[in-house]
Amino acid sequence: MPIITPELAIEYLEKKNVVSIPTETVYGLAADATSDQAVAKIYALKNRPQFNPLIIHVASIETVQEWAYVSKFSIELMEEFWIKRHASISFVLQLKNNHPLSLLALAGLETVAVRRPNHPIALNILNHLSFPLAAPSANQSNTLSTTKADHVLKSLGDIPVVDGGICEVGLESTILDITNDEMKILRLGAVTENDLKPFGKVQLAYHGDAIKAPGMLKRHYAPKIPLRMNILEKEPKMALLGFGDCPGADLNLSISGNLNEAAANLFNYLHQLDNTSFSSIGVNPIPNEGVGQAINDRLNRACEG
Ligand code: TXA
Ligand code: MG
């Protein structure tokens, strides 16, 4: 298995190669964000449409200030969510004219999505590099994100992976557009609307804002077999994914009904049920509150044909 150490990952990344690295949300497929040549390898491996920009990963707010406009309000949010709360959130900012980032990674936009991953291995790697990392989720485009090293290998083949165990959060980061100091959620994640409200008015734009979040194609997080939501009872050949008390479930996202636990298990369990002799996956109703909203968002997308 092509599992490599963080030290070797740093060498590969310096040589403009791609490496899958663990983050607290999902595994990322990382490459030098300032190199078109390195970034092109990400798009090729993932089979990703080139109009879909990548999130740029950094270890510090100072790095972002070098090439993006960072207002007082942006700094306040970054300090609060990245540094104090270690939360999983990406911010969309306006780029400065002379930024060093690969235009391919930005898909031609004048804005950039930045994120400080809350994972010791990812931060250690970033701290040893002189450039930021472009890193989409480490999976074939339009398939499930990966939360374990062996999911990555199954989805992308024999690529170098740094194994950091299971991702704690399990859902991709919340994406918040703050380009004009107004908050607009482009993708739901573990950071919710309620977490952001104390900082001002929050708009929700994750249902079909095509220009702002080009990657939010409807069918995006799909297993290979059909998925149905709000299913209480198993049908023939159906895999039942439970939540809370559900004795007939094949797997249970959280027997105690804990939404954070359910988020962390979601992609892992969908991967497992997608690889058996089942013909569909039915999922118990998930309460639409807190991180449950992000779980239902991913499930909704997986249902769209
Ligand atoms: O948790 C995460 O965010 C993971 C880990 C690996 O960090 N990354 C991830 O990347 O989910 P990806 O490429 O699968 O999703 C990135 C999303 C896409 O929907 C893309 O369209 C959006 O971010 N995006 C990137 N740059 C953007 C920008 N300038 N404006 C709006 N949306 C942007
Ligand atoms: Mg993705």
C-alpha cells in the first residue's frame, strides 16, 4: 500500500507531485497551489471539471494576507473560528492583483476559498512548505468524499497517502463567502448558520448559486447505488442506514442519536454499504438541526438523479 510518512509527503509536494493528506473533515488531494503543473495533476486524477476551483489550505492567517484582501471583519472571523474554536470553515475572499496562486486552481475566478485545516499532520506538512496547498476532497469527481486512507486508495488508485486514521468531523468544511464583509453560506458543514449569527446577518446561498459555488453541482456526493431518505423500514435488497433507535439497521450512524457522531460516520458507512450486494440504500430520517442540516444537504444531493 502506498502509505507514506509526512516527511516523504513534504518531499513529494516540493517536487510538484500530489499526495493525499488527512484533514479533520475529509482526506484532501494536495498539491502546490502556486504551480499549474502540480495543480493539473489534481484535476486529472480526480477527473474534475476545470471550471470548479479548489480550496487553498494554509497554516496561518498571515499567509492569506499576502495574497488576499483580509478586512478587519475577516480577521475577526478567522481568529474566532480557525484559531480559537479549531472549526472547519473555508472563507471566500477577494484576491490581490499580484497573487502567486495557480490560475488553474482558481478556475479563473478573482476570489479564493481559503481554509486552515484543524489536523496536526496537515498543519505540520503546511508548516514545512514554502507554498500553500490546493486540496479538493480526495475522491473521483461526483463520488463520495473519503474519510479513511483505504477509501482514498479505492477511489483514486495507487497514489501516495499519509494515513491519519479516520477523519473526526467527516463532512467537508462550511464555505462562507465574506468577499464584501457580508456573510453568505455557500456550503453547509459543521459550522452552522447559528454559529455565525452572533457576527452579523447570514445569507444562505447553498441551493443553486451557480456562479459563486461552481462545485455545488446537485449530484455531488453520490454512492453508486440509489439512495433514499426518510426510510424507516427495510425493503428487499435495501441496506438500511439507521439513526437513533433502529433495530433493523445494517449500520447505524449514531445509536444514541448524536448528530456529530452521525456526521463523522456518514461517508464511511455509505462507502461500506455501497460495496455490498444491496441494490439501494435507505436512510432513517435525520433531524434537520445543527450539523443535521449539513448531513441532510449531502443526502439530498446523493438522491438527485
Ligand atoms: O473540508 C474541505 O473543505 C475539504 C478538505 C480536503 O479541505 N475540501 C473540499 O474541497 O471539500 P472540494 O474541492 O471537494 O470542494 C471545494 C468547494 C467546491 O464546491 C468549489 O466550487 C468551492 O469549494 N470553491 C472553491 N473556490 C471557490 C470560490 N472562490 N468561490 C466559491 N466557491 C469556491
Ligand atoms: Mg469534493
